[in-house]
Amino acid sequence: MCLVSKTVLQLKLILVLVIMGVTLILTTVELFPIGSDVLTLPAPDLTGHIPLSSAIQDSTITRNLKNRSISIKEISQLLWSFQGITHGSGFRSAPSAGATYPLKIFFLQRSPSLLKEGYYSYNSDQHWLKAISDGVNDTELLLTLTSEDREPFSNVSTVFFILADYERTTDRYGKRGVQYVHLEVGHALQNFLLQSSALNLDTWVITQFDSEQIKQTLNITLEPLIMLPVGQHDDLSHVLLRIKKQNSRIEESQKEMTVEQAIANRKSIRDYIGGKIPLAVLMDILQDSITINYLEGDNSLLDLRVVAGEIDGLSTGMYQFSMDNYALNQYSQEDSRNSLKAVALDQPWVENAQLDLVLSANTTWIDQQSDPIFHQRKMMFNIGMIAQNIYLKCTSHGLGTVVVGAFNDWGVAQLIAIPDTHMPFYIIPIGLTPKFGEHPSIFNLPMTEIARSIGLLSFILFYFSLYMTLPVLRRRNRKQTRWLHFISGSIFITGIGYHYMTIHGHVKSFSAFFNVYVYFNALLGFIGDIFTFPTTRFELGKFAINYGLIFGSIAAVSGIIMFFRRVKYQKLLRSLHKYTLFLVLLLAIVHNFFNGTYFAWQPFFFLYLNILIFSFYFLINYSFDLIRMSRRQTKQLQ
């Protein structure tokens, strides 16, 4: 019997050492990539020094480009502004429908600098560059361009490419996903233009080229959408004037966020607190947001409406915003936020926000063009650029916003009374958050923000509860350890319950926790979720925690039952309690990896770290088992 026990312990040790060894290797590869074709970029600057408004007012798009050597640090910053990880488990600098992230960033280095000549692809998750080919064939690329685009392309040594994998989004949203991809390009492009301004760089936006030839040149199946040759304006006076304007704005606007701060802090926020938004703040957002380089026609092809609710200095109603003289023209006095919510698939943030913006485009004009698909794509770029400015301006003011692209198109068009020639493409709620005021309080924090913090604390507490498990099951220090295990487990279950109910939208206020009907609806939603196959990483994270809740319930029930001394099958209950807890922890790790909002710095490293901690847990228990076995053998020999 002793020999068998010793063999089992040895097998446990081998298994743990293998797990720890593989984890350490993966972590090393994750942090220090092996291979000359992979380059870890310098960490992006999240502070900056150019105010957001200054960068918005400064045009960086010009055909008159001259070459300027661009450093690795600047390349890193530009790539981060495009698609860098800024928060959560993989959330990027530009929003994406359903977090599908169809965009891929390549760039061409024509003349050698710190990088050798060739094509490179950007990996957002690890902030890496990967060389995909050596050498450059200028002739092939130039032949893909129109005559007006060849000169700026030829004058510089660095060219960025925005490419798209449409299927990542269309698999989830069907044909409408194509529109979402083009809007996302506009968001990413505007980030890039603002970051270029902050770095004193200029670019030319190329949208017309031979896509198939570029695919062959790059040896890819992705669809190229935009090319961006990057250099500097060939007129020195233009460069000096920009620097002078930037310095002036820095002195005037010390409290405004910089470009980098706004991009780094931008999030999709759907929870808002009560109060009113000052009219001056709204006008500042509107005026700066429409200041973009229009890639398709002019601003007369767009329509911007304001569905006003709680704005200090502006009466409730609907307004059309004039992009020429910045005037708000009221044409309805009704608070239409509830009606807008009804045609926006009942998304509650549309009604809860202080106001909603609706961006529309002249689709009749698009249909009349020789290539309507091409012109609609450029129009979507424009709308995405404006929407990204709105995001960043709201972030700078401490307001919350989110872009809504799913709604009843004709229902929205009729409600806000836009011309028959137009069709809406975005609804953008804007609401107050605690960051807007000078003295935020925990009592007016959005419930989801509290829920995320409680979820993280509960996760940490669960580790503590797990470490108490084996001593409890072995009846050592039974009274004190059992109560520690019971209390920590109870707090964990309560915290996870609050986290689940809030994050999944079952409750919108603290009073809702006392409504039985809410729990009935939550149970129905939970049952539906566990029988729904996940198709995205976020659905997979939700799927994991749903089954974690099931196994957690089994662990809780078995843990309570086994404390009754006269209950049969104590050994089975102990095993059930122990191993379901292990399974819950693994599922919680998977959930945090895919859906977490605290591990943007390195989601894979977070996963490996948890595996290491899990392995150390077994190693500690193995050590105690080994010590007890040695003592038992010593006593037997005596």
C-alpha cells in the first residue's frame, strides 16, 4: 500500500513538473520571441504632449510629401494608434463590431534604417513586427496606383497598408458586416492621422488601386483598403506653422487630454449616471468631431442629428447640426430617446444617455456614381473618422459613449425625419460618467464598473478558498480552517452572483436585486446560454463561466452536505467538492483570459501565470504528502 502511494506521488510530481516546464517555456517565448523575423516593438507612449483638439485641427493629409526617416519608436506609436491593445482582454485602440477585429496592418520599409527593406505585418496582441518578405519591387506597386497617387508614394520610404479579413465580421453579421468593417477602417484611420500630427508627420490617403496586384505582391488573401505613404510636408514653412500652432494650444489647454491619452483611455461605455451635460461641452464635441479630411466629396453628403434629452442650456427635442456654421436647428420638441431605443433593437443605453447623435449619409448620391461600391466604402471611412473623433472628445471630457450600428434603418430614418436621399449608419449615445465631475463618488459609479472590480476580487478570493480546501477535507485544524473556507467561498459566490447579474445586463439598479422576476429572466437567459455554441472569443469566455457557475453550484452543495457527520458517501462528497472546485478555477481562468478587462498588458502571460500558480498548488500539496509519508515510515521503523 505504501509502495502504491509512493508511486502515485511520484507520478503527481512528474505531471506538475511537466506542466510548470511547458508553462515557463511558453512564457519565455511570449515575452522574448525567438527568431530574426520577429521584432518586439518599443512600448507605446501613453502620455504624449500634443492636445487632442490641436491634433484634430491640424491637417496631416497632403500630396506634397518628402521623405523623412521614421524611427522604430515612431513606427511603434503609429501601429499602436492603428490597432494596439489599450484595455481589457485584447480590446484595441479602434472599436470593432462584436470585437471581431477584421483589420490587419502591414507596412513597407523601402530604404533601410533600423529595419531592413521589406514588408512587415503587425501583431496587435504582442505588439510585434514580423517580416513577411525581403526586398521591394517599386515597379509592381506603382503600377497598381493612379497617376496622382504615384508621386507621394514614390517620395517616401515608409508606407502603411490597412487590410481586411471580411469574413471575421460577416460570419457574425452577414452582409451588414461589410459596412461595419468599412466604418472600423475610418476609426483606425482617424487615430493614425491624429497620431501622425502629434509626431509631426504627414501622409497621403490612397484608396484607389489594383487590389488583386497588391494581393499578389504581398502574397495575401486579405483585402487591401487603404495605403498611407508617410513622410513630411515638403514646405518647411508648413512644418514650422504646425509646431507654432501646437505650442500655442499646449499653453491654452493644459487640462485637455493629449492624443495618446485619449486613444489609450477610449472605451465603449454604456452605463451613465444622472445629470445634465453642459451645452458648451456638446458644442465642443460636435465642432471638433466634424473636423476631418473628407475622403469622399464634402460634408454636405453627411447629416448629423442630435436627439437631446438632458442638456444644460438646450431644451429637449431633436436638432439638425449644421456642419457649415455649427448651428443647432430644432425641428421637434419631443424627448424621442425612448422611441429611438425602440427602433434601435431596444438597446437601453440609447434611452439612458443624456443625448444621442445620429450620423447619416446621402445614399442616393452614392448610387448615382459610376462605382457606387467604391464611393460607399469611402463614405463609411468618413463616418468612422467622425465617430472616432466623437469617441476621443468624449473621453477627453470624461463622458461615456458607444457606437451603435445595429438598428432598424428605416425606423430610425423616419423617426429623426432625415431626407429621403439619406440613410442612417450610426447612433452614438453620449452620457455622463463619474469622471465628468470633479468629485466622483463610489455611490454614483456605473454598476458594471463596480461589478468588474468585484469579479476580480472574487477571483482572487477563490484562490484563497481553494488553498483552504484540502486542509478542510482532511479534517486538520477543522474548526478554524473550515470557517475560513466557508466564509471565503460564500463571499466568492455572492460576488460572482452580483458580477454575473450586472455584467450580463439582468439588473440596472440595486433595487432590481430584490425583484424575483429579474432572477427568473436571468435563469432563462442562463439556460439559453449554456446550450448555445460559442462562435467568438467573447462568447467562449461567457460559455466557460456559465459552466463554471454550474460546477460551482455542485461544489457548494457537496461542500455543505459533507459537513454533516452522519451523511453517507463522505469520501465521494469530498472528491466531488475538491475536483469541481479545481474545474471552476480552470473555467474562471479561461473566462478571465477571453473576457477580462484587467489584463491588457499581456493576456497570454496572465494565462501562463495562472497555470504556474495552479501547478505550485499541487506541488505544495505533494510536498506535504511526501513529508507525511516520510514521518509515517519513520514511525513504522521505530
